[in-house]
Amino acid sequence: MATRHLTRSGALGALALTVFAAATVPTHAAGLSKVKVAFLMPDEGSTRYEEHDAPGFRAEMRKLCPSCTVLYQNADGDASRQQQQFNSVISQGAKAIVLDPVDSTAAASLVKQAQAQGIKVIAYDRPIPSTRADYYVSFDNEKIGRTIATSLVQHLKSIGASTDGGVLEVNGSPTDAAAGLIKKGVHEGLASSGYRTLAEYDTPDWLPAKAQQWVSGQISRFNKKIVGVVAANDGTGGGAIAAFKAAGVDPVPPVTGNDATIAGLQLIISGDQYNTISKPSEIVAAAAAKVVAALLQGQAPSSNATLFDTPTQLFTPSLVTASNLKQEIVDKDVNGKPIEAPAVLCTGRYAAGCSKLGISP
């Protein structure tokens, strides 16, 4: 495995999400036409790929190269299927492949295979640690882990949660290198918190049902000693919340999340989840399209970090709690639309919670 090397510019913490959009290539890539590029995503467990990432990538590619063709595939959590899809887009003539790997380790051979044929590979969202891709673009995963953990710790202290208790840590998939970075950030955020980690778990394939099953066992084991849960995304956080509710625990201890999914945001609105991370996927998808255009024109895209020996662009995400959900999710917009519309969030039993937060459908 390549040595992990990470450098950041001093301004990374204040990086605006729009910086990269203006920094890499012109609005229209004049030297690019009739090229096939692939956008290979890892799973259908999250709605983000179909609803945000793929549309964002296609939209930016249309701006940069109206005559280019985007080959989109989703592996539905199957590394073997992703390998077949990778081989398929190569046979179809793709000149660049944006890859969000199901299995970060197994993806190394795919990168080498493509590069041997002169095909550019851009690692997307999840890094590929054991080999050098042509580029890596993502939100800052270590910072995500550190942010959700420190936010939880601050909240626990503010409500007077006893340090005699501790937290559960529900990590992401062990085959996902991004999950490993989030996990590292969580450990950093908890290190000097005063709250011990009672137990932690790497959730296979990020499956909420697996997270729920594990947390159920820990509730039986630790009971009232559990003062909070650091969950690596909204799916595992939702699984943890479901476990507490099934066990009759009321109130549910504060639980973190990540991805600002509709389900996660609604759990915050209802008071069941404490935080999540907003990282509008369209922003990173558009950045990946600009990287593709630059590389295929022989240009070197700008970067603000080096991660796993790969030039990298990291974007800074936003922490979301009930106190700023309206500001960060409803009032902000991407491509002229709210990140999530009130009409989507405030359905049924969530209407009352929205009203309390000043969100009107």
C-alpha cells in the first residue's frame, strides 16, 4: 500500500464550494469533442448517486463538451459487478473513468489496467490508497469524522451527559477507504473528549440493518452507560436510532450522521438525530467533470492536497444540526434550487418539527 501523504493549503478550512468550478478549465473545453467518459458509482443504498452525483456530472459535462457521451453505471454494492462495468466502459471506448469504488483495495488493479491503455482514472469520493490514480476529488472525509464527533462531544457536555458513560462508534464499510478516513477523524474528535468509546463496529457495506443489529446488542450489553452514538453516515445513524426505539429507550441518546439524506434530515427535524453533514454532491460531481476535461486536454488540474500520492481536491462540508438546518439545507441552493425543498422534508409527521424550526412547506 502506498504511504499515506496528505498536505493541505492553509486556506482549505475556509474553502468555498465554488472555488474549484472557476479554477480548472474554461466554461467550454474547446479542445474536447465526441469523447466518451464513464461515471461509475458504488451502490444504490444511498439515493445520492441517482439524484445528485450522476445528474451533476452529466450537467457539467454538457457545458464543457456538448458532443461528449457520459457512460453511467452503478454497481449496487457488488465489487465484481463494478469490475464488469469497468471493463465494459473500456470496451466502449471511454477515455476517462470517474470511479467511486465499491472496494477501495480491489480498485487498484482497475486503475492500473486503465492507465496501461492510456485511460485517465479519477478517484471519486472514496480514495484508492494502494495505487496512484490520475486525480482524486472528494469532500474532506477526515474532517467529516472529526466534525461529527466533536459536535457530539460539545452537545453531550452542554446537556451535562455524565463522563461515567461512553459512546458507541458505528463506522462505515471496511472495504471503503473513505470510511477509514472518517473513522480516523472520529477517533481524533473523541480522543480528549472525556467520554470513552464503549465499543466500535465497522458496518459491512454500510448496511443500516447491520448497524441496527450491532447497536441492539450493545444496548443489551451497556444499557444506560451509552450517552451518545457517533455514526459515520445517516444510514448507520438511522439504524442505531431504530435499535434504541425497538429497545424502548426514551429519549434516544444523541446520534450523529453524515450525507444530509432526506431520511437523516427528517430524523433531525423530529429530534431523533443530532447532526449530519451537508456535502452537495453536485459540487464534487461538477469538479470531477472539470478534471476530466482538463486531463483529456493535456492540462494539469489544480489541487489543494496530495492524498495517497495522488493530486487531490478536497472540499469542506457543512455541519447541520436542528439549529441551522433551515439555513444550510433550505435557504442555501445548488444550481438555483434548495439543497432540499421544504415540500420534500416537511411531509406527514415531520410538518410539526419543520414548523418549530421555522421551515414552511
